[in-house]
Amino acid sequence: MDLHIKGKTAIITGGTKGIGAGIARVFAAEGVNLALAYRSDREGAESFARSLTEKYGIKALSLKADVSDPAQVERFYHDVLSYYSTADILINNAAGGTPAGVPFEELTPEQWQTCMDGCLLPVFLMSKHFVQECRRAGHGGHIVNLSAKAAFHSTSRNKIPYATAKGAIAVLTKRMANDLIEDGIFVNAIVPGYVLSNYYQDPDSPQCKAKEKDLRIGWAVPEDMGRIAAFLCSPCSRQIIGAVLDCSGGTML
């Protein structure tokens, strides 16, 4: 199927590693030019961008930015729009600041806020500037946010801040979709399940083996999320507005 997105420009946060990198590969294969925000490992990010250009013949720009910092987000968009004429797609993938294994009653306000700032604030900041650009340029666009299975169904413990932030992203997606569709801006979200990416890397590792009982059709790979995101950013999916799409491989049933 031709997704009709060749020649578009997509911004992907956290776009050089894990799920973000898988999404970037799929978009590059579809002929989409890329602006990839990364937070660390400049050498790795630049190498990844070059590899996409060499393999797929698209333009790929990697830019360091903490997308939870308003000033850095503003500078990121300035640099992107100095290189590309506009942006058509935004993938809000980056997340951080989750306290590891802290029981609810022991959470500090600082830990709670750090998680909200790391997971939720980037979606607001990046989307706000993207909408401003779409309106400035006089065209519509597509936003895909990444929520998480933990927000809806999980047996994991001590993840309340993370689950809350990712649940808020689902609500934010629906409200944004309602407000922005008249501008031709489509907003949807995907809910990944168990993906072989940054945390779950080696299927033979103890942490992966411990999750095998929860899998229904095996591990997902980052490109699986990329194919779904690419479809949602295509005119082929024009009847999908404000959806929070279960991409968990049946693990939320």
C-alpha cells in the first residue's frame, strides 16, 4: 500500500534509539525526511541519521534537545525550520524521569514532578510548537503520541507516576484531536506493549524471560510501532481521529 507520505517531513523525539529509531527507519523507508531529537550520545545520533540518508536517500537531521525544556524546544524548532521549509508530522516518543521502584507512599513531590516533566510536558511543548507551525504554514498535519500499556493494564508495581503521566497523554490526545481537527491536524496515540528496545533488548535476558508468560504473539520490535505510526500519519487513515490504539499484541485483553 502506498501511504502517500513520501516527501513529508517528520519530527521524532527520542528518535535515534529504541522505539523512536524503529519509527524513524519506517518513515525513512517511506521517503519521509526526518528531524530527530536526541538527548545524549551525539556521535551515535549523527551516525544513525547518516545511515538513514545513505540507505534511503532521504534527508535526516539529528539535533540535541531536552524536549522537557521550553527554551530548548523553541531552539529545536528554530533549527528544524531553518533546515526544512516546514514540518508535517510529529511523533511524541521521548519520555524520562521515571522514579525506579519507589513505593507510592515514599514518593517525594520532586520525584512526582520529575516524572510529569519527563513524560507529559514534552508532549505539550512539542505539540504546541508544531500546531503553531502548521497554522503559520497554512497546512494540516499529523501528531502521534506514545502512551503506555502501564496506564491501562499492568501487574507491575511502583509505577504510579509513570502510569499517571502516560494515562494523561491518552486524555490529552483526545482533547487535542477534538480541538485541532478543524485545522486539518490529526491527533492519535499508540499504546505499545512489550517491545525489544531500550529496556527489553535481549530475549534471552532474565528480565525478558520473566515477561514471556505475558506475551500473546511474541515480542514486538520497534519497527512494528513505526508501521502503525506511519499508517496513522497517512491519508489512508483519515477516519481515525483521537484514537488511543492498542498495539500491545493482545496483552491488554
